[in-house]
Amino acid sequence: MSNKRSVVWLILSALPFILTLLGTSPATNAKTLFISGATKGYLAPCGCTKPMSGGIRRRTTLINQLKKPGDFVLELGPFAGPLGRQSEIKAETQAQALQQMGTDAFTLTKQDLQLGTGVIETYTRISEATLIDDTTFLTTPDWIIATDTNSEDQADTIAIARSLIRQSNGKTPILVTQANEESAEEIARALPELSLIIYASSSNPTGVAKRVGKTWIASAGDQGKYVLTFTFTNSGFESPTVFDLGPDITDNPTVSRQYSQYLDRLKAEKLVERMPKPQDDHYAGSDACMSCHTTEHQIWTDSKHSQAWATLEADGHDSDPDCVSCHSVGIDSTRGFLVKERTPHLTDVGCESCHGAGYNHIQAPEKVKMPTVGKNSCTPCHNLAHSPNFDFEQYWEKIKH
């Protein structure tokens, strides 16, 4: 499968040169609109199911290889993850990557606005891209682009789209909305003057673009996993192409260095130690279970769960709060994982990651019983974002005990 994707990638990269040699190169006025984003704080592929897609390092490589003079790169919001210091550092790192890929503009969502004016101003300055929101439309030689940052409902979005059409003055109107596909279709039917509507979706965007009348509606996917491209000619937008940012695309060296600096900042600011701990459950560590549960402990020792912390260290993510929570035990408790140096017995995905805090059970095993657990204990970490191909029955066979 990987070899096939590599061949497709090489053909797509070489296609413009082949067409030129054959004398059938695209019209000189053809431009490409690159659309990606909805990063939501996912600067790199995350998860234990391979292959994983996405990441600012791969995205920079792809766009810089395909982009030609006159093309336009549009970054979609939300760029931010949950509120907090890590999201602020992520925003700066992502902005550096946008500058490297020559991003022309980015759209804001309500989620981004929660980070505050200072973060957004820094993001704009570092990325060198133009901000688009529901009051600031962007006009290019060919298009006028708007988004529905503060819309409360479809009526608000349609009002913004009507304003966009009124201000188009012969330029091609493009609407970016946080609405779903169904709403995008309704907007296209209500306002056929729109040429392109980009809607929000967490699904793979391959093959889902469609036309409603003369209006294209499409999604660029979620978490920065894909790049959507539209070729634009005198006849308007042509059928789009979707690029999956899989492992066949190499990491951009400059953005890789910037990403390493991001990880260094997380470590320097000790963000793992600063994570909130609303619980006080007492965790004992997997080795404390061994004397009574010898067979089960050996099964755990032979599993990848027992190597979970080592995978973080190998990737340099052992100081990343986003990752540590699923690779340690009891991160939410004052008597759970703190940092490796202070609580080395609570690294990895341990017995208590699924069964819950066990210290009280160890002290009085007959009095304090451990609960029976199942699939629900897996899904906090093996979720759609991190393990899109997770199958409980299949995975359970590897650790059955």
C-alpha cells in the first residue's frame, strides 16, 4: 500500500512538467487554491495506530513542492486546542510553519478567539498571513473570502454570505463556515451566487466534494490531516484534489527544527508538572500487583502497554501534556503520576490505567475490591482521534487476562 501511495505521489509531483513537455500544460492563468487546517492543536500525528496522517512538518513539504507563483494558501481555523499555556506555545509554533509554507490568509473560529487578542496578534505577526473573520473579508485579484467566526446559527451565516456577495464586485465569492455539510448545501441552494463553500467536518474529505447547482461545497477534513486543492481558471473552480498527509510525505527540515524547539519549551516550562490534579486517588504502580496476579502481570510485561513511556521518550514527547496523560498512570491525581523522576513506578500504561487506583486494594484486598472493567476503560485513549482503527475485540486478544 505504501509503495502505491509513493508512486501516486511521484506522478502528481511530476505531472506539471510532463504536461509542459507534451504541450498540454494548464492555462497560464490557472491558479491553485490550497486549503487545509482545522488543526485544533494537532501539530503532529498522534496515536498508536499506524499509519497516522497529518502534521505541520508534512504539510509544509507538500505545499512547498506543489505551490507555484500566483497560488493561494488558506489556513482554516480552529488552530487552537484547549485553553492553556500549551495552546499558546502551539499557536506560535504553528504560525512559524504557516510562514514557511507561504500561507496567505487564515480564518478564525470562536474557539480561537478564546485564546485572546494577544495570542491572535502574535499568530498573525509570525505567520505573516492575513486574518479573515466575519467582519474582515479578504479580497484577492480573483476572489473575495469570508468566514462566519461569530455566527450563532445558519441565519447569521447566510447574512454574512449575503454581505460577501454584495461586496464581490465581479470577484468569485468563497464562504468558509463552521457549519456542517447539510447546512452548507442549504446555504448553496439559498445563495447560488456563491462559487465555493468550505464547511467543517471531521471525516476524510476524499471524494465528498460536490456541486449544488454551480456552487462547490467541500471540506478539508480535520486536525490538519489533509490538503484540499482547487484549480481556478477563467471558467471557475474545477473538481478538487485531496492529499492525505501520510508517512510517505517527508518532514520539512526547517519546521522539524521549530517543532523540536516547541517540545523543548514544554519541557523548560514544566507543563506536565503544572497539569491540574482534581483527584486524590492513591495509585500503587503495576509491580505492586505482581505478587498476587503473577500471570496477569507477565501478560502486561510482554505487551506494548509496558513500553508506552519508552515510546514517548524516543519521540521526545515525554514532557508533552497531550501525550503523557495516556502514557502514565493517574495523571489527574495528586497521588498519581507527577514526573518520571519522582514517580517512575507510574510510567507506562499500567494495570491501574484500566482498573483504577489500587493502593487501597493492596492494603486490604478482601475489603476493597477492584471493579470489573471492559471496553469503556480503553476508549479515553483509544479514541477516534488517536486510534481511528481501534477494534476492542481484536486488541483485547493481545492482552487478554
